[in-house]
Amino acid sequence: MTFALDPRLEADTVPLGDMALCRVLLMNDSRFPWLILVPRRAGLVEITDLTPSERRALFEEAALAADRLKLLTGAKKINIGALGNVVRQLHVHVVGRSETDAAWPGPVWGAGVAEPYDDPQPLLDRLRRALTPEVP
């Protein structure tokens, strides 16, 4: 079995790139700076389906994504979560939040209607640079 992205994740996101473990996606909703990390392993549903070293890698990649997202967008708070009630494939949401966003202080899920980016490329370029490990 090989890794394949769930069709719903594919439809709702813009591909950003790959980290060591995860495929990184930008949620195509300009109301929230929102990344989704999907471990590139087939058949994963729960975090406990990962090996201990993969769990550590997932946490580190989520922390890096959160740090960079906060820095680049000025988000006041970062929400990190792995729900999987709608899309069973293991994925982690990293969402930048602020008191002025469309869903504050509630969850982003089900809050209004997504507003796709007119042109996500400038944000994608900034995020790619920020998430690329620096070479010594």
C-alpha cells in the first residue's frame, strides 16, 4: 500500500511541499492561516499508528509549522489538532488565530463559508522559505 492523499484533503487545500515526514498543505480558506500536515505513510488513522520516532517527528514538524505560521502571519494564537471525524486519514491542523478572525473565539470548523485565496502563491512562497531547513 502506498501513500495517497485523501480526496477531500486534496480538494480543500493547495499543496505546499514536503517535510521529512509530512506532506504540508495550505487550507484554501483565506480567512485563516491554516496548514495541514499529513504523514506520508499509507493507512494511518490515529497518531498511535505511527512509530514512536515518527510521533516525535510529527510533533516537531507541527511545532515548526506553528512557529513559522505565527511569525509570518502575526497570528496571536496557534491551534493544533488532529480530529479525523470527517477525514479519517491521519492529518494535523495548524491554524493561526486572532481575535479579529471570522470564527473567534470558536473553532474554525463549520464557521461560515470558506473564502478561497485569489492567489495563494505569495503566501506559499513565504511559507516554503520559512519551512525549508537552513543549510549550514
